[in-house]
Amino acid sequence: MIKINENYLKLQASYLFSTVAKKISAFSEKNPGREIIRLGIGDATRALPPACIAAFHRAVDEMADDATFRGYGPEQGYLFLREKIAENDFAARGAEVNADEIFISDGAKCDTGNFQEILSTDISIAIPDPVYPVYVDTNVMAGRTGAAVNGRFENLIYMECTDQNDYIPKIPEEPVDLVYLCFPNNPTGATITKEALGQWVDWATKNKALILYDAAYEAFIRDDAMVKSIYEIPGARKVAVEFRSFSKTAGFTGTRCAFTVVPKECMAYDAAGTAHSLHSLWNRRHSTKFNGVSYPVQRAAEAVYTPQGKKEAAQIIAGYMTNADRIRREMDDLGYAYVGGQHSPYVWIDAKTDSWNLFDRLLNEAGVVCTPGAGFGTCGTRHIRLSAFNSHQNVETAMNRIREAMKGS
């Protein structure tokens, strides 16, 4: 008799964004023709930068000629892209990252979810609350948690992020082997100072713990003095793995390209206490279970680092941040407390009511889709997340609709 992995049965309901999609679909069926403005998931709405499109076309043309055709590429990614990443994203900021420590992939979501596969199933894990659901669900699937009780899984350590601690998780007092951090944060949009991040690195060093650092939204940081990579912190190379994505940086959500940095001196330990290179383990996993990102996509990603590509990507990001500023102004006028939107495309709003109820209200009365905070954890039950990924016109219309729907609330 074939049996299932019963850890999947522990998962709560459906994936957050699947539930949102089902609600939108049901609304559309009942209200055919009614315009919906989506400020929910962080899907890019602007076209790829022209520099990337031009590189994409050139690479496709190469694939049409026997002399320049490319077959299987290196699993870790083409060196031309990895070298550009190392130079522009890290060396330019004084962070030491070598090209052979970079792994090209099809998404930060995949990498943050898959990295736990090379770690023991009996480690202790700390996650922020609210949290990007992938961090939790993939560990549930792997069997590292108990059952869900009152919205939280047993055997996970939840680090509450609220307005009282500026949405920055406190270093756990109990023993922890693995911690997930995300800055600028998804979903709250909160950022962390270099000093505070340094305290996390010091803690991980002292406790031989590992930090999985999700920096998918670093391109939205508008203050160049703020920390963009954990490798700007001394000692981080020994205790941290960093995840990045071209999805938000340059709109690659439909073409799929991201990367993960695993420094060679970053170690984890076996039952006898012997150190092993996480770089080697991840390389084995990556080479065995991933076929690589296509050559044309990697050439398009490489173009992000050209002078024209940098300029065009920055313009797109600036447009999204103009939307974030508009959302923040509306929340100020309506008197809602919020965080984010200054160095992040997300605005995390204290709605002072059940988040799913407000989601339904905004959808039905305003035709605007938000993301209910409850889907990110118990600390989000009275919050919603608004995304700046849309056109200026749609965001302006959405804010006017929300204003009307929220009158008297």
C-alpha cells in the first residue's frame, strides 16, 4: 500500500495566496465585468527593462544558430552572470562574495523553501511572526513541527514582530539552530539597522546557528547608507546564507531568475560535531534536483548590470515607490497606523479589525484586493498588506475607493 507523507496533513487550509485567488474568482463570478484593482500579491506589473529585452532577443537568436546554440548550461549558473552579481551587488558595497559562491535559480521562493532539505530534521527553528508562509510550510512538510494549535505550529519558536518592537524580531532566549530573517521584510516592509543585524550575526556565531537571510527586496531601499546584504556585517560569511531575486528588482516574475549565496566558510555540523561546508551540500542538492535557468533568461538578467539596465531598473522601482508613497499618504489621512512603504513596496496597516473581514469588505465594496495579515501569522490578524505593484492610475483609483469604503469605520 502506497503511503503519503503525513506531514502534509498538518498544513493549515490552503496556501495564503491560493485562498485569496479563490475569493477573487468567486467575486468575479458574482460580479461579471466589475473592475478589480489588485494590491495584494507582489507580482510586478511593469514590463521588463528594455536593456533586458534586447539581451533576451540576442540570446534567443543565438539559440537559432548551430554555431552559437547552447545546450545544457552549468547547474550553478553561467559565470558571466555570477561574476556580474559578485561585482555589482556585493563587491561594490564592500561585501566579500565570490562568483563561485553564487547559485543561479528560478526564484527566491524556491530557494528559501528548499534550503531546509540539507539540514537535519531535528533542529530548532525560529521564525518571525508575521512571516512569509513558505518558511513555515516547507518545514512542516519536512516533519520538523508538531500540529498547528491556535494558528501556530508546535516545535517552532515564533518571534513576535509588532509596533512595540518596530516589527524587528527579538533574539530568542531559548536555544535555536536556525533562524529566518527577511529585510526589507515581507510582509511588513520593516527594515533593520546595521547595528541590529550585527547583533544577530554575533548571536549566530556564538551559538553555531545559521541565519537564512531573505533579501529579495533590497533594491527598494532608498537610503544607500542602509544595509542591503548581510555580508556587509563582519563575520556573516560564517553563519549566513542570503537569497536574492530579479523578480522584484527588474520584473522577472514571469521569466524567473534569482540567486542564492552560500559562502564556502559557512558550516553546519553532524551528530558528532564535525563541521561540514553548506556550500558543498547545497551544490550537491542544486546539481541533483535543479536543471538550471535558461541561457536567454540569464543573459537578460546580466543586462540588469549594464549602465542602461541599472538606469531602467531604477526607474521602474522608483515608480513602484511613488505608489507606496501614495498609499502611505492615504493611510495618514485615514488615521491608520502602518509600517513599511519607505524602503519596501509593501505597506503593513493596522486595520484595528479582523483582517479577513476587511479583505472581504474592500473586495466587495471597493473592488480592491489587499492581503489579509492573518495569512502571515497570529500577529497579523488585525493587519492588512497593500502592495505598490501596480500602475499609478490604478493605485490612485484604489485609494479613492478605499477612502469611500472606510468612511465612518
